[in-house]
Amino acid sequence: MIYRNDGTAGAALSDADIVDTYAVADRSRLHLRANFVTSLDGAVEVEGVSKALSTPDDQIVFSLLRMLADVVLVGAGTVRVEGYRGLRLKESRQQWRREHGLADNPRLVLVTSRLALDPSLPALADSAVRPLVITHEGAPAEQREALGAVADVVAFGAERVDLAAALAHLAELGLPQVLCEGGPLLLGALTEADLVDELCLSIAPLLAGPGASRITAGVAGAGAPTRWLRLHSVLESDDGTLLLRYVRPEPR
């Protein structure tokens, strides 16, 4: 069960309470929310996957954040390593979205430079909404054609994905609420471009030990701007997991 970490002995939160905690004031504005899980000592994975860090209550928040999103944004490597399935919410989540004027399911958007994706991957072939693949103009033409059978493939940037242009495109499509689920290279690139409006961070109560990477990655000293975020809320699971929400003090 999930509680507010505010020093009170309040009742466990319902899904509606959690949704209120993570609600965005103006859904018409482009807003990029990143959601990651980490260990106490900063590891982003155990034995190569982040699922080993996730707890049942973290999964509840994970699911509700998907319900709130117009788009689930993820890097191709994360889709392969984490074994993403087709994006399809359960019926109760779809019903909530219909009641709030949203499409039944968010759209899966994959970011990739090399287009190293098998069109038969469940994430591409089995999603409720046709996925969108974002790449750059230098990506292999043969792969663009192959993936075009199961997804819309669009290019932004000459030799590197222009993430700002890609997000602007999503807003133009009427999909401004973007949930980034990883991986670390994508978060690093979004941070470098100063495009992160919010970070939701689950801290699992375990020590993973040395060797694991952080939730962000990229070229050191690449010129990414430092960005202070404001702590918006702290929730706590009865298993010791902390669920933190940080937002930019001012809209981007």
C-alpha cells in the first residue's frame, strides 16, 4: 500500500489519490515526464534489467503514469533489453481515459538512431495504437522501409535525432503529455537538450553493489545544462519504497 510521506498516519492512498498527486495542471502544454527506478546506491538495473528493482507499488505508479500520458517515449535499446510488450492498458485504465476525453491507450514512441529493431517485436506488432518510430535522416533506408510495415517512421535531424523537434511534432499531433520510460542514454540526451520538465523517481530499498550504471548516460562533459528541480511530492510504500516527484519550478 502507498501512503503520503508527510509525518501523518494517514490512510492508504487510492488510485484516484495517486492520480491527483501526479496530475499536470495544464495538459495542453508540452510536458515531458521521465519515470525511473533506482536502488539506494544509485543502480539503474540489477543483472542488466530495471525490472529487478521494481516493487509492486512502484508498478502501480508506473501503470497510472501510463494512464495519464498521451505518449510513452522509450529508447530502442530499452525496448529490446526490457522485453517490452505491446502497449495496451487494462480495461479499467481505458475506461478512466475515455471518461476524461482521452484515447483508450497512449501511443508508443521509440527513439533510435540505427533503427536496429525487428518489426516482429511485440512492442511494435502488438500495440493497441500504431507505434511511432523517431530517427534521423542518416538512418538506414532499408530499415526505415521494413519498420514502416508496423509503425510510422519519421526523421528529425541530419545525423542525430533532434529531440526538441520530435517533441514539437508530438505536440502538433495533439500528444503533448509525454512519459519517458528510458533508457539512460535517452534521458541523458533529453537532459542535454534541457527538455525534461519532471522526474518521477522510485527508490527501491536495496543495495545493488558496484558495477551498475546510473539512470542517465551519455558523453561526459557534453555541455548538458544543470537544472534544479523542485520536490513536489513524496509517497512511501509499506515495503520501504520511496516514490518521489520533482518538477521544474517554472514551465519550460
